[in-house]
Amino acid sequence: MADGKSDQTLEEVLKSIKHVILVMSGKGGVGKSTVTTQIAWTLYNKGKKVGILDVDLCGPSIPRMMNVEGNDIHQCSAGWVPVYTDKDQRLAVMSIGFLLDSRDDPVVWRGPKKNAMIKQFLSDVCWGELDYLIIDTPPGTSDEHITVVENLRHYNPDGAILVTTPQGVAVSDVRRELTFCQKTKIPILGVVENMSGFVCPHCSECTNVFSKGGGEALAKSCDVPFLGSIPLDPSLAQSLEEGQAFIDLFPNSPTLNAVNTITSKLLLMESSGDQ
Amino acid sequence: MADVPENAPEHCPGTGSEQAGKTSACQGCPNQTICSSSKPLGPDPAVQEVKERMSSVKHKILVLSGKGGVGKSTFTAHLAYGLAADDSKQIAVLDVDICGPSIPKVMGLEGEQVHQSGSGWSPVYVEDNLGVMSVGFLLSSPSDAVIWRGPKKNGLIKQFLRDVDWGEVDFLVVDTPPGTSDEHLSIVQYLSNTYVDGAIIITTPQEVSLLDVRKEINFCKKVKMPVIGVVENMSGFVCPKCKKESQIFPPTTGGAEKMAADMEVPFLGKVPLDPRIGRCCDEGKSFLTEIPESPAADAYKQIIQKILDYCGKKLEENQFEIVKD
Ligand SMILES: Nc1ncnc2c1ncn2[C@@H]1O[C@H](COP(=O)(O)OP(=O)(O)OP(=O)(O)O)[C@@H](O)[C@H]1O
Ligand SMILES: Nc1ncnc2c1ncn2[C@@H]1O[C@H](COP(=O)(O)OP(=O)(O)OP(=O)(O)O)[C@@H](O)[C@H]1O
Ligand SMILES: [Mg+2]
Ligand SMILES: [Mg+2]
């Protein structure tokens, strides 16, 4: 494996990246990686240069979801070359998945080792010029999160998107993540409610499989922006399984509409933040 | 990933070795601090203390998954409810998800506090025969975040195993966070001198989940934790209106049953998606007593029976081995 030793500093890396967004949640499986990939695709389709950094070391999902499983990382003089998902090299991915010999290998690491890896991921990847760097995180408020935030804090990242599902069990964990952002002074870009409402493909009846409205209520009660709800959509899950761009497969679906709304709000924040 | 990093010196003992970071070859290696800090130094006396505390606990079951949100906490709670339905049995639930504890909410104990007694921390009781311990009981408000790195989490897990006064217990069920990191290594390490029945692995049907779960099973194999079996959760949803089934999380690579067969571990069964399960969890009630006549409740009961059979048989074999020795 390439060791990624480089002379680049974090400051140099971040100088050529316009926006840094963290995707977080106190809760597991709410769709952090899904939201990361869908926002990345949408920004990409709008002509942006996008990088995805996957700091979920024990359960990396991004390589599969972006259809780049099994790729190797190459070394350049400045560090690690990320894996590009497209020919014109506008959508780049870095994940521990690319460094493992076998996809079934567990990464049995305690905190300090994870932290060292994440530091390398932050400073040693040669992203080049990027409009957006989106960072996908594991659930929780521990080593990975503290390390990412401690390292990025001085460079004014745009902030964090908090993903939740509607039910109470998820919302109460995400409430804790919100406290984490407040304590570590990371701005909260807003809350996304994922998996809200399932439309039966047989009879069009809508069932709230995981309840409804919890994300919006959380945003309201904590006075942070609500970015939108993404429905529970089996074709989204299916496209992620195969690593296909949902945006190309179902351009007119309510699900894509929801993703577009969320991305537009982010772009709007960007333009108002630039002034 | 290779056990020996490319930039390591010639006689690198390997990052997974007990000697990692400690041999003479490690001097000057750029990875030395990482290697030496990722293992506790020497045997922890707590392992012996945990053994003494755990001598009053007959069966120990871990609930694991590499993937987040697949239903570990929900299953843990319902396994405990199911086991506690037998009044003659004493059940304990330990939540070692330090940064995202769900057990207090799922089991209707939000806002409860732990009490200290002469013999240690007292668990919080759902019923006379069902006690629970979670970091959630140590927080002053439900919005409190536990912003802790590994070593501090490990310290609390040690306390949970060593200092909680469970009394005589038939089954201890341990809920874990997703992954293969500090919490998992600590629980396995601290329980290493005690009898553990094994781990139940929870997954959902899609490959994105199975991908992480294979890693978890390999983790179990690596640390020699027996796998009791795999449970597939959220497999299929029956529309309450038209009664037709949809696969919301599609088993694109054959689902958990095929994965379990491929990895040569037992398969315990499937629990369907049922919105009433989520609602019971949010309200802190047992789905098994709220909606007993349902396919999901039947599935839970069958799986729990298989676990009981496994544990009974395994303990017998184990006692036989002890007699043989
Ligand atoms: N809106 C949705 N509709 C249908 N399936 C979804 C939706 N969002 C996510 N999924 C599916 O749910 C599963 C969990 O999503 P994902 O892996 O993105 O969650 P996560 O928060 O990143 O999980 P982890 O905590 O393990 O990192 C995936 O299989 C994904 O395809
Ligand atoms: N079979 C099911 N049908 C419907 N909802 C379910 C089912 N199983 C679990 N849930 C719901 O899904 C959500 C996730 O479950 P749970 O919290 O148990 O997962 P977990 O694996 O413990 O998550 P984490 O990784 O965050 O600890 C909860 O809101 C729960 O109520
Ligand atoms: Mg993820
Ligand atoms: Mg849980």
C-alpha cells in the first residue's frame, strides 16, 4: 500500500478547496453516506468539481455506492491520488476501502490509529482544485469526529449537514450530534430528514414506515435550518447497491426533487456566505 | 491491508502483533507511536475483577453489526423482553454504545438515573427480572453529547462490567455500536476470562449492509468470538392497504441467508419491516406484548427460541469439557 507520505500541509490542501461540508448523524444507518453521494452527484451535474472523503474507517460505504470498489490508490509526489469516478475527473473519492487487501477485511483499530489515518486523509490527498469537499462520517461523537473537527476548525469549514430519520429513537441521537457541533463550534447547515414516507409501488398508498416529521420538528426546536425530507424509495436503495447515479436513472422522481431542493438550499447558503 | 506497513523497518513485528510498537525494530519507525498506543500495556487487572463480577452471570450474548441502524438496539431490547417473559429467569441488558445510547429510550427508561450502592452501581429495572445499564442513565439531559475518545469510552465499559451490581443473572445481553473498534475490542478483552455464549449479528438485506457485516463476522473469527447466528432485519414490507410485499432494502446479493451460508455461520431468521416496531421503540414498549399476533412477533419468538436452544446446548458442552479437564 502507498504510504501517502507527502510534504503537503492541510493548509495547502484546503487553500484550493472552496467549500468543506461534513455529513454527520449521531445515529447509524440514517443515510449519511446516501445523502453524501446524492449531494455530490447533484453538485457534479451542475458542473462543480467535487471530492468525497469517507472517514468511516470500520464501515466504508462510499466505494460501493460510487461504483469504484476494488480500485487502488496511487501515489504522487504530493501524496495520494484519489479515485475518479468519471472521465473528466470532476468527481473524486478517497476511502479506506481502497487501501484494504480484501473487501471483507475488518479494520480492527482503536482510536489513536484511526486518528492517524484520518489526519493523513485530510492532509495527504491530492484533490487539486475543488468546489466542494464532502466528508462522510461514521455515527457518533468520538475519535473520527473529534479529529476531523479539530483539524478543520481553523480553516472555517462551511459546516455540517445533520441527517436523521423521522422516528424518535433516531432524533434523540441526532440531538446529541447537534450538541457536539455547538460545543465544537462547527456551524450547522441544516437537518435532512431521510426515509420519510414510503409510497407502495402496488397501490400508491403512503406509509410512514419510520414515522414522519421528526427531523423537521428537531430543526424547529433547535432553531437550525431544515433542508428537506427524502422519501423512503426502494429505487434509491437499488441504485446505491449497484453504484449507479440515481440522478441519471430517475431524473423526474419525487426523490430526486427532494435531493435537488436540499442541494439548492446549500448553494444558496454558499452565495450568501460569499458576500 | 498488509499487516506490515510499506514504510516499516525490516523486522517489523506486524501491526497486529502483541509486540507492535515495542520491539527494537520499532525504534524510529514512523508508525511506532500509533502501534504502541493502540494496545493497552500489559494485562489489565480489571480482566480478573470482571471475571469475579461475572461469575454470577450464567449466559452472555453480544449483539453486533458492522452496519449502523440495522436494528441492534431494537433486537437487544426484544431479545431481553422475550427472555424476561419467563418469570423464573433474571435478565440484564448492558448498552455499550457510549456515544449513541438508544436502550434507555427503546426500553422506556429515559430520564432514569443510576444509583450507587455499597456493592456497586444498581441497574435500572424495567421489571423485577429485567435490569438495564446504559451511559444514558449518567447524563443530566437527553441532549447531552458524550464527546469522548476511545480510552475514556473503554474506561466506562470497564466500569460497567466490573462495578455494576447485577446480582444473579441468567442472561446478560450486550448492545453495541456499529463497527470494529474500541468498544468492541474492549468488551471482548474484558470478557476474555469469562464464559461468553457468543454473538448475534444483525443485518438488513442489502449489500451495502452485508459489506460491513462480513467484516464484523471476520472480526468475531479473529478474536475467537463464537457467532450464534445472523438475523436479517427489515426484510420486506407488507403494505397495510393492498397487503402486497415490497423489498425496500433489496437483497441484491442474495440477502443475509446467503451471506451466512457463504461465511459458514448459522442463520437465525428474518424480521419484516413493521412500522409498529418503530412506534413501540419510540414509546418504550415491548412490541411482543403490544402486538403479539403479528408476523414480526412470530419471527422474534422463533429466533429467540433458537438462541435459547443454542445457549442451553453450548453451556452443557462447556460444562462437559470442564468435567473432562
Ligand atoms: N431514502 C432512502 N430510501 C431507500 N433506501 C435508503 C434511503 N436512504 C438510505 N437508504 C438505504 O439505507 C441504507 C443505509 O443508508 P446509508 O448507508 O447511507 O446510512 P449511513 O447513515 O451512512 O449508515 P452508517 O451509519 O452505517 O454509516 C443503505 O442501504 C441505503 O441504500
Ligand atoms: N423490523 C423493523 N421494522 C420497523 N422498524 C424497525 C425495525 N427494526 C428496527 N426498526 C427501527 O429502526 C431504527 C433503527 O433501529 P435501531 O436503533 O435498533 O438500530 P441500531 O442498529 O441499534 O442503530 P445504531 O447503529 O445507531 O446503534 C429504530 O428507530 C427502530 O425502531
Ligand atoms: Mg455511512
Ligand atoms: Mg443502537
